[in-house]
Amino acid sequence: MAEDGGLYKRALTSLTDLDDVLDEILAWLPVKSLMRFRCVCKSWRALISQSYFVTKHFNYASKRFTENTSRLLISTSPLKSLDCEASMLSLDCEALKDLNDDGDAHLAIRKLEFPVMFPNSSRRNIVGSCNGLICVEIDLKDMVLWNPCTGQSNLLPKRPGQVSSQLCGVGYDLTTKFSGFGYDSTNDDYKVVRGYNYRVTGSEETVVQVFSLKSGSWRTHEGLSYFGLVGPGCLLNGALHWPETIFDHFDPTDSRIISFDLAQEKFREMLPLPSQAGFECYFVCGDCLGVYEYSDPNNEFVRFRIWMMKEYGVKESWTEVASLDILHKDAEFSLLMPLCILENGEGLIANRYDFQSLVLYSFKEQTFRNVFKTHNKWNFDAVIYRETLVSPATSGIADI
């Protein structure tokens, strides 16, 4: 009997070891495979759904994540109420290099199913992307967190009154909006930011609303110093970043980066830009913040330059990484909005100035290619994202 008991214990130990091996193997697999493997058996489905496994898979995937292994989410929606449905598309960044022109784009694109809670939504604006989660604003009023890989989504509670009562009166002749989405590692929390800038003669104010996924509620910060911020912020190092141009009687005099710390929920000003040139919006490439500028040296071409901040917060670390001279005859490519630079300098993925197409620039061949086009009466949004199992309903990806 004692011998039988020993065999039983060894058998249990072997089974436990096998479970550990299986756990380790699955944690290294891509999300697409894991979504299929959930159907193998109940125990696999339970394992893949557990929070510790999601975190383990995320940490392993982070070690091999690059711009080339990321994906591009494209949102298209009609500018007006047309008899057309908005759509979400996912594009493989690695496959972009092998496309000849936009006619081949279907080889790298797949259509995604957006949450059925908004079957008739006419406009979807991408607020931001973080750890595989996408924040989408629906018809300029509702906010949704969505994982396009797992299909999970979370409709956020309605925002409180968007402005304080004293700002609702007549007289506020200029209102701009800004937004952002990111991960607060200090509090292990995901946060959505919605801000409003109000300006009237003799009075300026910025109001910020912050949604915490951990608490499931919105907080409002009023009476903040005025910042002329517009559009979605760029996430890096636990803060959202926006460009701000300083004006003197409508004449631009300087530009700077304004950031919003997600942990402290406070604004801070970063160091000045590489020069006082008119820098445009920002993007993130790897762990670096990027900016770009245009100049017009002569009547033949437009010069497009990209700078990267190699060491976060250090002015001297700004480095010019690309300079393109675009002939005026190629006017359709003369104004670009970079999304990312592929690894090894293989190419630059960017929105075209008309917000209706996506282009790939080859640094080696010094040529542009259209890789995606939409209709001229459609709104076009694009953002880089990664494939993860992170849930939009529960906060946190703290280390195991």
C-alpha cells in the first residue's frame, strides 16, 4: 500500500509538472492561436482566461514586441449620415513592405467585428491605443474600450456634465477639445482623458475629465491653467503628450510639448523642442517621442524632417532621423502625419494630409506607395496597436 501511495504521489507530481509545461508553452503563443485553443477543452479555456496567465502572456510578448510585429487599426466612417456602415480594419505592418500598391492592401488587411452595442453608429474616432486596448469615441458622445483581438468591449459610463455651470453661459467664443488613453503603472489602472479649453476675452480655463477603469467612474478637474491642446494625446512613460503653439496676437511665436501625468492627473511642461520651428503633432516609435516639421526651401520641393527624443525629457537628445525632399509635383505626398517607423529603417507608415489614405515611404528606394485608400466622403483614423489578451473590463497588468 505504501508503494501504491508513492506511485500516486509521483503521478500527481508528474501531472502538475505537465500543467506547468503546458502553461509555459501556451504563454509564448500569439493571441490568434490562443483564441482558437480556447475551444480545445474547458481546462484550456479556463487557463487562457485567468488573469495571471493574461499577465504572463503580456510580459512574454513584450520581450519580442517591435514596430514590425505591431498591427495598424484603421477606422473608416462616413462624414455624413450615408447609407454605409462604419468599419474597423486591421493591417499587418510587417506585410506592408511586400505590397506593391493599394490594390494589394487586401492581402494584409482583415475586417474586424466592432461591438454590436453600436450597430448603427455613424462615426468612430480613435482616442488612443495601449497594451492591446483601443479607446474609441462613438458619435462624439460615448466611449468604448475594446480589445480587437479577443472581441471584448466595455462601454464606459456617461461623462458628467462636460462643463461647469459658469462656463455654459454666453461669451465663451473659443472651445477646443482634446483626449487621450493610457496605462497608469503607479496605480495599475487604465485611464481615459477628455479635456476642454475655454477662452473668452479676459478669461481662460482648461477642464479635464478622467475616467479610471479601476474605480469605474469619472473625475473632473476644473480651474486649470489654460492650454491650447487639440486632438488625441500621444502616450509615453505614463503620460499623454500634446503639441502646443504659443501665439502673440494670432502670430505663432513658439511651440512646446505639454504632458499630462496619468498617475498624478496633473499637467506638466516638458523641455523645449529641438528648435523654434513649427513642429507638428507627435508620435511614438519604440520608447522615443517623435516630432516632425515642414519647411519650403524653394519653389521646387517641400522638406519634411523627423526628430526623435532618444532620452526622454532631455533636450540635447533630440536627433534628426529622417529628412525627405518631396517635389511639388508629388503634392499628394507633400503633407504627411507619421504613425510609425519600421525596424531597421525599412519604411515610414503615415497618413496622407487628406486623411483618406495610408502611405508607406521606403528610405532605401526614396519612393512612396499608397497602401490603403478610403472614399473622399469618409472619416479616416489609424493607430498602431499590439495583440494581447488584456481585458477592457478589468484594470491592471501588474507583474506576476
